[in-house]
Amino acid sequence: MELNNIQPGDGAKHYKRRVGRGIGSGLGKTSGRGHKGQKSRSGGFHKVGFEGGQMPLQRRLPKRGFKSMATPYKAEVRLSDLEALAVTDIDVLVLKQAGVVSQLARVVRVILSGELTKKVSLKGLIATKGAKAAIEAAGGTIA
């Protein structure tokens, strides 16, 4: 291969269609726009979803659902996950390094799921009422 042999792939480039250049071109007179109407005129178009004044589909259908933008920054941890960790002093950084929560997590909540037998100390984590009782029953603390 040499510089003078390089060319674009087949179909990568194509000529822009020239309209309004006489009868023989096949796209003379109305330039492929048909006759009359809003679409035939210059600058005559409308916004996406416009249905000629009829109530558009996105307004006819009911609104439904919500997706919180905060979701990637929140995480939940089970008591059984805390049980599996080797360390006893647990904070968000420890959970991220262990791969229990995602790297994006900022707010971590401990929920009552599974069992906790060892004594753990939580720092900077939120615990539900049931999880808090289970942690304190095992001799742990929440700061």
C-alpha cells in the first residue's frame, strides 16, 4: 500500500443529489417535493411529533413512572455481606475496596437480611431499625 493508492471504502462517499436542474435530471420542476402543501414549501416543516393539530401521541398517553437520578449513588448492604468481610471497622471505603458496593456509591444503607454473629463497628453508614438492633445484639456499634 502506498499513499497514492489509498481511497475510501465502497459506499463511504456519495455525491449530494442536485435537485431542480431541469426535466432531464428526473428531479426538475418540483424537485421531488410533489405538489402544494406545507412539505412542498421552503422552510415549511414542523416539529417532531406534530400531527397537524391533532393531539400528539406523547400527550394522549398517560404519564407513568419515574427514574431517580440519585440511584447510582445509593447502595444497600445486607448483614450477611458484613459477616463475610474480614475487617471489623467498616466504612464506605472498605465496602468499595471489597467490591460489596459500586465505586459510585456515596450513601450506603445496611438492611436486615441474613445474620450477623461477629462484632462490627460501622462508621458513616446508615442502618435500618432492624439492622441496628441486630448489630447491637451482636455487640457492634454504629457511629
